[in-house]
Amino acid sequence: MSDIPTIKEIAKRLNVSVSTVSRALNDHPRIGLKTKQAIQGLAKELNYEPNPKAIFFKQKKSFVIGVILPLISEDFFSKSISGIEDVAMEHGYTILFGQSHDSIAKEQTVMEAMVKQRIDGLLISLSKETNKYNHLVALEKYNIPVVYFDRVPPFERASKVFCSVYKGTEQMIEWLFRQGRKRIAFINGPDEIAASRERLKGYMEGISKKKLKIDMQMVEKTDLSEEGTQLAMDNS
């Protein structure tokens, strides 16, 4: 007997056809109750598990969702992957995870590897270098849906999950102003990231609404690394 039980082995033991075993394991109504119980009982006894490749071939689904993040070490993304995995497993899916390390080249490499693994869909937060999207648009020909979150592309024809950083930044200026703060510095991310540009717009709009002077010397940029953020704070 092989280490991993197969449908053929179950069929041989019970002297039935492979197709009968397959139908019984899928609870097909044309299989008699006695035969179905015998097949399902032996499958359980042998710890039989369906071949995922066979399932994919039949259903055209892998039940695997790809997830690409910039850096898992960032608290937001580590919590995101945990939440994504929980929800995926509730619906019978597993996740295939990869990091771009904020490199568009690595992002493309990871994505291509996931496509070869036949993922059913992709969740992605873009790298800070990503300013071209051909590699992601190409997923349409494979009929792989893409959902962008947090760091999203600028074009409208995309499924996105993100917060309004423009409005949020403007509201933060309003809150600080009500606390009596009149000199409000701003530490932003790289210009390449759409969210950074939106935050800057929100900052400038919030300052303007309070009739305060916009002083670009109060604005610092960071590469979003811990060292870069600290340096920006020291310069503020």
C-alpha cells in the first residue's frame, strides 16, 4: 500500500470503478447509500485526501489567494496578512504570501510566480517604486481578479480598499488647530506613492483653510523606513 492513499486504491479494495469512488466521495445522488457509505468509510479509514491538482483540473479553481505586501515587518501589513488569512480560511481558501520589499522588480517576480501556482485571485499593496502597472493589468488575460489595498493605483478601473488620506490629513490639521497648534509640521512619504501626494494635498488644504501660511520648510519627506522617519523628525 502506498503512503498516500488514492482513489484507485479505494476502488481496488472495494472492487468498484474509479468513477464510482469519485462520485461517492462527492456525494453523487446516483450512487447507492450502501456503496457510498462503504467508500466514504474506507476513505476515512485510510485518511484519504483529495488531490489538489485533480480538484483544480475539475473545478478550475486552486482555492489559493495570492497576497503581495511591501514589507511584513511593518505593523500594518503584519496585521493585514493575519486578517486576510483568517477570512480566507473561513471560506475554504489558503493564501500564498510574498513581499516586494518596495521594489517593482521584485513585485513583478513574486506576481509571476503566483500566477504559475494558479492563484484564484490577488490582493496587493503596491511597492513605493510601482508607477507602471502593465504587469498587473496583464492578469486580466488569466482571468485573475486583483484587489488593491492601502497603496493603490491612480486609475479608476480597479478594485480598491483604502482610506481617504486626503480628508483624514485635513481633519487632523483641523483637530490640531483646535488644540491651539499654529505651527504644524508634516512628515510625508515618497512622492512616488499616490497616498503621499494625497496627504500633501490634505495638509496644504487644511493649512489654507485656517488662514495659516504654507511653509514648505515645515514639510519633510521620508522613504518610510524607521531610519528615514527618524531623520525627518530630527530635521523638523
